Amino acid sequence: MSFNDEFELLLRARYPLIYIPTLEEERVEVAIAQTAKRSGDRAVYIWDFVDGYQGNPNDEGFGRRNPLQALEFLDKIAENAASIFILRDFHRFLEDISVSRKLKNLSRLLKSQPKNIVIVTPQVAVPSDLTEVLTVLEFPLPDVSEINTEVKRLLTATGQSPNDKVLDDLVRSCQGLSLERIRRVLARAIAAHGQILPEDVEMVLEEKRQSIRQTQILEFYPATEQISDIGGLDNLKDWLLRRGGAFTERARQYGLPHPRGLLLVGVQGTGKSLTAKAIAHHWHLPLLRLDVGRLFGGLVGESESRTRQMIQLAEALAPCILWIDEIDKAFSGFDSKGDSGTTSRVFGTFISWLAEKRSPVFVVATANNIQALPPEMLRKGRFDEIFFVGLPSQEERHAIFELHLARLRPHNLKSYDIERLAYETPDFSGAEIEQTLIEAMHIGFSQNRDFTTDDILESASQIVPLARTAQEQIQFLKDWAAAGKARMASRDSRLSSRIQRQFQ
């Protein structure tokens, strides 16, 4: 159901107090005015703290700098006069006892009158004593059709005939931006060269990155890593290869649902985060990184509001990859946290969205400690698959050494005994192999020569791998995966070469 339809339904059902959290004040007021006209041409009154009521000459400035008087204005309007009262930034006054009491009194009175109070605010901040009388209504970011209409309007205003490919590229790049930001960035393009050009898509993408940075929740992450940069994990690669075209229109016509996501569980440093970046690059989708810790705010209701904002933004940018690194640290032992249930509510909202989402947001979550994850996270339906990423086998270590050395020393790769290096580094993770090579380079650089196989072996002898320092935890993970709780990311070595060739 669209916002206009849902809002109209609330008006007809005589919901007295409607709370709309949005930063797009102008756009939501236009939407409310359209719905008011369609719903029997209701009168619309707008109030803000500085100017009071506006629009009607008889009441111009009434309630200026007086929020209680703004509510008392409703008593002046005839009981049978169908009207909507928009109160801007009114969340700041809800803690006032007189304002709170007046709203409760009005909520009873307006049930029998065709009047509705709409609080338009940039965030959800509802005091606990008003939760029963206020109805929160989400106002989504502009959808594809709204963006398409606006971009066409701007193209036509510059005398340009909309080219289908340019139009599609611009609309797709504008998804996730407010209408005001879209207008602003395209106006900047027009001011720069008098028209909108195909290369202006990059300007729009930069505006999108700026918008995401300002939320301080999601991070627009550049994905340059390729699937071929991952050594081993052939079973996981095979799984990803089969789903490469799952976000296309052809897949929809075939009847395929959008892939939901992956949970990658395993030892630290084995390539879980690298896999998330490689998926985005291989599928040509934007990569959004979520730091779950940023969801939690100090104000009452702020954490839940940020969670909803994160979901709304991710869905507006869809299709995309949402990467959640070390999700086990964010929600470990949430039942015991003394935060008045904030963590539980955030977790509940998040996993409900995972289970019910229909948008093409592919979630890639990584975890090192499976014991710390709530059981609800592992239930079928949250993710398409749970993969266990263990320590690389000897053959996989060979592939990892080869990948790094091919990047570091492509001209004399054959001078390194990769077979011996793979054999001499049992229990080393991919991250530890990379660190070994860096240490070997320091040895060679300090002696004014290139590093050798012996240097690599010497640096490896000085590193104590995590497999030895956290032996019990790693053994638990192996046993957990072996019990059939997760799918193995690595596969039999006899099949590895076939899968590897498909990504080269």
C-alpha cells in the first residue's frame, strides 16, 4: 500500500494523531495536500514554532512560539469542518506536561470529528505516555516512478529529449536520494554545462555517497575485489556463480525470488569480509557496509528510528549488497544487557525484516563466534544459506600464496617455491599468510634485496597462528559445522580446478 493510500485510510478511520518521521518536509506536505483534496477537499492548516499558523489570512501567525496555543487552535474550528493540522517539528514539545495532556484530550475528542493532527518530524521521539494515542506512519523515499517523473521534468526543462539509456542510468543512480537532493544535484549539472549529460551519473553517485555518509549508519563501500582474488572456498564460489543473474528481470519472469543473503561463519582471517566485497563486484551491485554499533543512540526511541532508517535506505538503494561485519559482536548476549530492552527491540526489528523483506537487498553477514549469536538469527528463512569458512587446506594455501605473490612479484613468480610454502604453513589463515609475506618483504627491504622463499619461511616461523592460540574455539566451530549446522565453503580438491577456471 502506498503512503497516500495508507494516509487516506487513517483519515477515513478517524485516527486523531498521526506521527510522520521524515526529512522531506516539503514532499510530505505536498502528499498530504493531495490526499486531503481527494478525501472530500479537506482544509489543511500548517503550523511551525517561528511563524505560527500559515496560509489562512484570518489566522496568520496564530500560536507563534506557543505549541499549546497551536493545539488550542483546533477548538476554534467548527466541529463538522473536515480538516488536517500539520505541526512541524512538534516532537520537541511532547515532553511538556501541558502539551501532552492536551494531545490526550484531543485524541478522545477528535474520534467523533473529521479532524486529524499530523506531526511532521525528522525523527521518531515518542514519549512512553503518548505511544497509545500516536500512530507512526512511515514516509518512504521516492520510488522509481517518482524519480522517473522528476528526471524527465528536468530533462524537458533543459530542452533535452530523454534518451532511454541515459534516463534509466540517471533514475537508477538517484534511487535512495530524497527528491530535494535529486533536484539539487541535477540542477548543479545543468548549471555546469546547460544540460544533463550521461557522465553526470557519477556526480549523482557522489551525492548519494554524501547522503549515506550523513546518516552515519551506512557506509558506501567501494568494491574492487574480484571472486578470483579469493583463494579456495570453491563450494561458496560455485553457489555464488549460480546466483549471478538472480537480480535480473529475466529471473523474475522465470519465477525466481530475489536471493535473501548469506551468513558466513568461521575462523578470523579466512576471507569472509573479502567475500562480501567480491560478491558486490561480481554481481555489479553497490556495497553498503553497516556498523551495527551505529544503530544505537542515546535518546529514547533513537535506536529504533535509526534501524528503520537503515532499512528504508537499503531498500531504496536496492538492488544492493548489505554487508554486516562481525554481527556476533553486535547482538551477543542481548537478553542480559541493561538498556531497557533497546537492544532486544533493535534485534527484533532487524530479524523480522530479514525474514519478511521482499526487496532485492542481499545481506552478507559475517561472524566469528557462533555461540554468541542468538538462535533466532540461525533459523531458516533469515538467510538463503549458512556457510562455514574454515582454515585453508594445503591446496587452498597454495592458491592464496600464488594470488598474493602474483600481485606482489608478477615478474619473478616462478622463483618462489609455492608448494613448499603451502606445506610449511599448516593452520595458517589467509590473513596470516598475507602478514607472513609482508614480514618477509620487510626482511628483504632492510637488506637492500628482494625477498625470497627462505625469508617467507623465516617470517612464518615467527608467527603463532590463531589456530593454536584459540584452539578450543576453532575446534568447536569445526564440530558445529561437521554436525550439519552449516554448509562447507571449501570443497573436495578434485573439483576445485573446475570451479576456479569459471572465475578466471
